[in-house]
Amino acid sequence: MPRPVEQSSYAEFAQPERIGLMSAAFSRHSFVPHAHETYSLGVIQRGAARSEFNGRICVAPVGSVISMNPGDVHTGEPAEVETGWQYQILYPSVDLVNRMADEILGVTRSRVRLASPVLFDPVLADQLSRVCVALEHQGSTASVDVLLKVAFTRLFRFHLTTLPALPAAAEEHWAV
């Protein structure tokens, strides 16, 4: 079997808040420890990803969802070089996730924390894949916002830890 080609593409959209989309296929490429200022929600489409997160190794097989909070330091590489991995990953801004939490959960000024770096939820994986396809073909539209709301409703219902709302003055002391 031929090795997958190392390739990736990235685009950003306003939804109205910022959301990024990366599509990638790697067989040898690995990511050094890093973090994002956004949330990360990725669907493994082929192969499996291996990452180190909080001192433990996590493997995300095909059909699983990678989920990271802003600032979560992690690595990334194919679990097996022979098969590599292919995935699409959304990078929704903190403002976008907070707006969705406010609209869906009815909680204002919430800070959202995702519960686990690997989620085994085929329904959520399918919903996130639909968001990726819609962004690729339509860009920022009302229909993408609806698809996001459907996916975030499931994400919040089953895979969320919500920190208490903070008063406006407390935000001045948040670490960057």
C-alpha cells in the first residue's frame, strides 16, 4: 500500500466569530508540544492519531473526535507510520464556543471546558464532519451556524465540564 502524501490546508471563516478549518493527511509528520488559543475539534477520517496530553499517551482511531481546550499543550503524530492519519479539525474561537454555550445551555458568561482529549462518539463525529464539509463548500453561512449549533448541542450534552461564570472584573486576571 502506498504511503499517504504529507499535505494540509487551512482556512479561516467568520461565523460571525472566527473558526478555522484544517484538512490534513500525514504519514510521517509530527507536531512538537504546542497549544492553540482556540478550541480544537477534529474528526479522524483514516488511520489513527497519537498524542501526548497531560503526561499520558492518547490514541484517537478512525471515527473518533479529538477535543482540546484553549491552552491544552499536546503533541500529534500518526499512531502507525505505515497507514498514517487523515483528519479534519475545527478551531472555533473562545467567543464562538461561549456564544453557543449561552444559546444552547442558557448560561451567560460561561467558560466551557471539554472533558476529554479523545471522544468516542460517532454521532458527534458525523455532525462535526458535516460542519467541515459545509465550511469547505459554503464558507460562513446561516446553514453552517445551524450545523454548528446541532454539533455543539451534542458536545455540551455529553462531553462538557462547565466552569462557573465569572464576574466581569475577574476576566482582567485571566492568564493568556
